[in-house]
Amino acid sequence: MNPILIGGIIFVMVILIVAVISFRSEDDVIAENQEEVAPQTVEEKTEEMLKQQADGGAVVGQDVEMDETEAEQAKEPPAEKEISEKEPAVDPKKVSGLVGHYTADSFDERENVWKDVSGKDNHADEVRGEPEIVEENGVKFLMGSPDVGIRFPTAVMTNGRKYTFIAIAKYNGVTGGGRLFDGYGNGSNYLSGYHWKWPWSAKPRGNKGGLGGAHRSGTGWIAHNDIAITDENVDDWVLTVDQKLSFRLNGVQRSGRIQPFAVVPQQMTINYGDHSRENGPWWATQNPEWSVAEILFYNKELDKNTIRKLEVHLMKKYKIKQQMRPEINTLNSFTWEQQKDGWWKTVEDCNGGSSCKEQFQVLNKTGADCGDEGALRRVNLHTHHRNHQKHGGNGRLWWESTCIQKLKPGATNQKTNYVSISDEKNIDEKLTKLVGMKCRDGALNAFDFEESNDGSRMRTNYSCSAARVNENSCTNIQAQRYGVDIHKNYKATRNNERNPNKGPYTASEGQQLDCGTGRVLTEIRYAEDNNLTRLEGTCCNLEDE
């Protein structure tokens, strides 16, 4: 046989083999991932996925169940109402610190520059492609295809400066997904509001986008990206308000208690950042089709009252409805990416009779936060893979919480007395004093544990919502314990005795206090159950406003 022909056949065979290896079916990849990960619970499935996409953007091909709270939200979206004319509002130009203001009318198609109308002349002249000015249903906006993007100047937002970034935007059509607002430079891995749907679904993977999340290096996800883009809501304008450690969507706070390690990009962009198709990793296969009506940048972190007035102004302008007491699964991030290996060290049980100081210190600065217009409905202390069949324990921890939002703004701060974490006194007594949080006729809306400067003592800081509860409706509940009361069907369930003699973390971990839909926690306290720990709480109905 002709040697040239033989060589050609071998070359074709090599190409075919490489193709088969490279292009395995999605189902094969999913099955492989599921076999390797084998997470214990819904929460652990979710966290394993977050670990796999630690850079904040990978679309993980794995189905994830929704927990009960997420299922409730999916079935029954919160009621909405028109913004009342009586709601206090403010024109963006009347708020000090405005350094960048971009509208559809201010885009110069001839020069291909988005002109700044704040009076600071911070024009956005780094434009890829040619955005188009469009007007539909009385709203004029800038529209771009997947190949069109804009970078905003560092004068309006860059690393090392405080900022408030406000946008009115939406995906243009149901196809796409991905980052509409993306950071450029400084290794920020920044996204604001728009990404793939969370939890990610293998099918239809990447066909529709998601809303509600925010991510940045150093802290990780600061808000869940769990609002799916559907045929019903794809045409709705969306209002996002982004600060370094806070994220809001359509007037609702979605971020929780965040540690101050977030990285801000060199420049904010529309479809032109580090994770655009041209610059991003393997999964950045499709840039979104986007529509943006208005962008605002302030050179400081605006206070909540000012933000609410700006939100009312913009929601009226773009006919965005106000949600009625939505229930948000809130992320409470604790320096996840700041650890040496990206994870917390394993939380070891301590020996009976010791002070268990190290376990107390693990709780330092952890907690939950619903903001000044939210209240806690559900809370539990969670460890990632405390006893995992395949992977062992890494001890990464956080407080999971569900917050009822859009309540009467305002909160009153409270503190427990300091408790010694250095002596060898009874740990039950210490925990009783430390965990005791009580708001009486208001609801708990935030808490965290604080270690003293010398490291010998600890106390709990907490706050009570201005929203009142109906005291006649209050009932006491006991915590549901993971691996005992719930999630019994998982083979790799936690093996946590919740024994105070083995430490405060061991006593409290994996216990969920859940008041149920529409009810809030007014008290959290330490209790016992057959010589083991079982946290208790008081749940009440909110008063009608």
C-alpha cells in the first residue's frame, strides 16, 4: 500500500480518537462527576459544586436538588405591587458622589462613545463593536449582540476605591446566560447580577441565564444566583445595586454577612471583561445578548436610606414592581478563598474538661445578616463534609439562613455578656450565656460571634428588627438535627453527636431552626436533649403593616 495513503489513514484515525476522547457526551461527564463527588446532602451538593467552580464562573454539569425553601420560592413567587407614589424617591443627580451616569440618549453612535452625563466627563470610549439605540414600550435603551461590549473608565470605579454601582438592564432574549456585567483586571473574578442559573442544571445547560447573584475573589459568592430567566420574565427590566460587600436586586437585599476581603476589578464592563468569550476560561462559550437602559456610578458607598430612595425613583421610571415580603436564601461568606488552601481547617472535637478555646475561636466573626429591612426565618450552622465517605472533613463552615425581606426598615443592636473561653468551667453554662439571643416583640435580623481583643472571652452581637410581631402567635420550636431528624437517607450523613463535652462547635453544628413560611425567629437559645445539645427557638407571625 502506498506509504502516503497509510500515513493519511493513521492521521485520520488519530484525529478520530482525539475527538472521541475530547467530546464525550455531557451525560458521561455528569455521571463521572456524580460518582466522584457523591455529596451527602442538598447543601453539600451545592457546596461541592461551588468548590469545583471556585473561580466563580464554571458551569458545572451536575443536577442539583433544591432544598425545601428553594422549592417554595420556585412554586410560589412572592406577590408584587406597584410602587406607591407616596414612597420617598430622589433624582440620581441630586445625590452627591455621582461620577458616572450613562443613558441611552447619551450614547454617541457617530463617535461610538457612551457619554457621561454626570458632569464629570467620564466618558466610556472603550467600546467593542457597535451598540444600537433601541426604543420599545416607551423605554429607550442600548442593545448589544454577544460580540459587543463596553469598558467603563477607572475614574468611575476601580480597585481600592469605594463605590456604588447601579444598573437597569436585562438579557436580550431567552438564549444566552452568562455575565452581562463583568470585571476586567486585578484578578477580581467579578460578576454582578447576571450569570448562569444557580443551581446549575445539566439540561438545558446554558440555554437560559440566571439572576440574583454576585461574586468576587477573596470572598466568593456573596449572593445566590437562583432566579431563573424564563419566557415570563425575560422582558422585565431589572434593577441591581452593587457595593463591594452588598448586593440588591429590585429593591431587595440578597447578600448576607460578608467578610471584607472582596476584590474589586480594575474596570467594570458590559460583556467585555476577564470572563468574556475572548478572554475567559473554557466554559465562557457564549456571551450574552444584552440590553442596558441606565448606569450610575457613585464614588462612595451610599447608605441604605439613600439607596432605597434611588430604587423607588428607578422602579417607577422603568415600571418595576415591588415584591411583598420575599423570602431569600442568604449567603454568609467567611473568607473562603483567603485560607491557605482555599478551605477552612477541619474542626476537631476537643477533649472533655478542657476549655475548648480553639472551637470557640472557630465561631469568631461568623453569623448571619438580613439587613435593616429583613428578619431571620431559618438558620443553621453548617460544615462542609464534616464526615464525608470519600473526601474526609475539611471543616469549611458558614451559617445558612433564610431572610424575609421588605419589612419596616430599622434595627436595634444588642449584645450578650462576655463569656470566658479560656477556663475549664462547664461548657453547657458557657453556651447558655453565649447563644442567648432574645428580641421580645421584634424579630432577629442579624448576629455574629465576637472574640475579645486578648482572645480570652467571647460574646454575641445581634440585632432586632423594627418590624413588630404578633406575640399571641408565638410558639417554641426545637432544632431539626441533620443526620438525626432530617436527611436520614444519605449514606454519608454527618456523624455529629452534638456533645458539649466535645466543644461548642460540635454541640451546635448541623442544627436547623426553621420557623416556616411567613414566620420569623425572635429568640435563639441553648438547650439539652438527653444530655446532648438541641438548640431551641421562638417563632412568631409578623404583624400586618
